[in-house]
Amino acid sequence: MATITVLNGPNLNLLGLREPAIYGSATLADVERLCREEAAQHGLEIDFRQSNHEGVLVDWIQEAGRAMAAGECIGVVMNPAAYTHTSVALHDAIKGASVKLIEVHISNVHAREPFRHHSYISPAAAGIVVGLGIEGY
Ligand code: DQA
């Protein structure tokens, strides 16, 4: 069965507890359930992961690139969280591994602090979903 890899960056393990006025009360387990239910309706499988470590996320993007080349993975949905605004390494990994990736943010980063307005991920992404809450996944 074809797989979509869903990657989550730092502090998203705290979803539900973390700044609920911004991110809501749903947990990362709720997000995973939502993704699996939606994918099942399309006959797809979800490989759902979270890490607080940039290098681990780089490794997982490269792994997804190999899975895409092997025809096992159809693409990546990623919420890079704070690394969105800092990580040239994630940008390079997406491009270097030729990964088709949709960048997702739960909150509308453009309506928040100026440091959240720039994304290193967007120029390497196939598409962007911002500010739709966990439904954006
Ligand atoms: C976020 C937005 C980022 O600016 C922030 O660092 C996050 C979560 C979002 O989903 O809205 O951790 O990616």
C-alpha cells in the first residue's frame, strides 16, 4: 500500500498542552488519528513521526526520498515547527532528496511575530497549508 510520511518537528509532542490558545487542545495522537482516518479513505497508509532534533528530521526526509524513488511513498506532509524559520539543513534535505513535500502549520504564522513570517521550507515545498488548525494536515 502506498504511504504518506507525516513528519513533525520540535515541541509538537506537546500539542494539547502547549499554548492551547494558539494551537488548540488536540494532541499529536489526535493529529495522527485524523491523518490515518483520512488516508484510509484513499487506500493510503501513514508513516507518522515526531522529533525534537533537526538531524533526525534530515535523516527522515532522506529516507522518504529513497522510499519515493522506490515507489513506496507518494510524498511527505511536514510541520517543521520552529525549524521552519531557521533550518537551511531541512531546505537542503528536501531539495537534495527530491522529496515532494507539503509544509503545514497549525497556526497562521503570517499573523504572528515577524520572525515566523520567513520559511526556509517554503521555497523547497510543493505546497503550503497555513492556519487551518490540525485539519490542515
Ligand atoms: C508551527 C508554527 C511555528 O512558528 C512554531 O514554531 C511551531 C508550530 C505551527 O504549526 O503553527 O512550533 O509550525
